[in-house]
Amino acid sequence: MKSTEQVHQILESAEFKKMVSQRWSVALFLTALMLVVYLGFIFAVAFAKDFLATKIGLHINIGLILGVGIIIFSWLLTGIYVYWANNRYDKTVGEIKKKI
């Protein structure tokens, strides 16, 4: 078990602060991107109903395709975050843990 002084040194280190900053940057960027896409769809529902109701084929319309596309987009963003976390964030956490 490390002393409070050692833990405080790690928490105040430039490496730890950089790691926390990167995590927040990635998380906020992906969150903002999802929010823009989702709100774009909501605004389309509010202001472009005729466009979303445009039929593609017999039973499918543009709104349905965009709605499913948003769900797939959210899965894609989750995959991007998991890939980033597994390949960059976890390595940095491991390096910091070695110092503890």
C-alpha cells in the first residue's frame, strides 16, 4: 500500500492529468457528435415531416431509414470509444498503475 503522499504525487503528475484530459476530450467529442445527430433527427421530425415521410419502396420511408441509421451510428460511436479505450487509455492506466 502506497502512502497518501505517493498517491497525491501520481494524481498531480502531468501524465495523469493528460490521461484524464484525453478521456474527457474523447468522451465529450463523441457525446457532442451523437447529440448533434440525434437533435438533427428531432429537428427533421419537427420541421421536415414531408421529407421523412417520403416512401422508398412499398413499406419503408426515409424517416425509418434515418432512425435505424442513428441507432447504428450510436453503436459505431460506442465501438470507436471502446477501441480507443482498449488501445490507448488502458495502456496509459497500466503505466500509471505500475508507478503505484
